[in-house]
Amino acid sequence: MYKWTMPVLIVIACLFGVYLLADGLPERPKEEKVAEGTELLKITATNFNFNETEYHVKPNTPYVLSFSNLNGTNHGFAIADLNINLTKDSPKAEYTFDKPGATYEIHCSIMCGQGHKDMIAKIIVDAA
Ligand SMILES: [Cu+2]
């Protein structure tokens, strides 16, 4: 065995460590921002629930609907009456709820497993 092998390996390992420290740190999660006058409605899904059973929104206010799966299998967030379907690949939509008092049914749009049919919620547009 060459006697310089170990020192060289140690130096390479150190350089790699420095590289990881400098470059490998995960980015801090960014606060989600929406334009002024626009509201953010965050929806998350787990097995087999949405984070709320009722989402209240203000009428005639632009909303950004932002959907994410927190854990479990892949889920979707669909508002059938509004033709909105949010998934991992298209997690955002903009919508202005213009009917005060209206209620929209939400269901999971991806066949996710045993609790799929119970993944239901509502969006309720508050009175003006
Ligand atoms: Cu599902």
C-alpha cells in the first residue's frame, strides 16, 4: 500500500465535506406570497382528509387556491362545479367566488386508497 493513500483520501473527504456544507444545505421554505388584494387559501391533504371540512371564503375577492399533499398517498383537490382540479402537478388556481352564500362540494380527484370516498369537504362563500 502506498503510504500517501490515506492522507489523500482524508483531504478529498474534507474537501467533499466543505463542498456539502457550502452547497448541500436545503433551501429555506419560502413564505407563499400573493398579490395585494388577493387572498391565499391553503389546502393540504393527508390520508384521508383535507385540513378542513369547511373552507370559508369571502365573496368577490380574488383567491389563490394552493394545494399540497402533506403525507400519505397522492391526493387531489377538485371542485367539480367550478371545474377546478388541483394536484401535485398543478397545485394552484386562481378563482373569485362571486356567489355569496354558495356552497361547493370538494372531493379528492385521485383514487388514493381506502379512504378516498370520504375525502370530502366544502367551500362556503360567506354572505356579502
Ligand atoms: Cu382520493
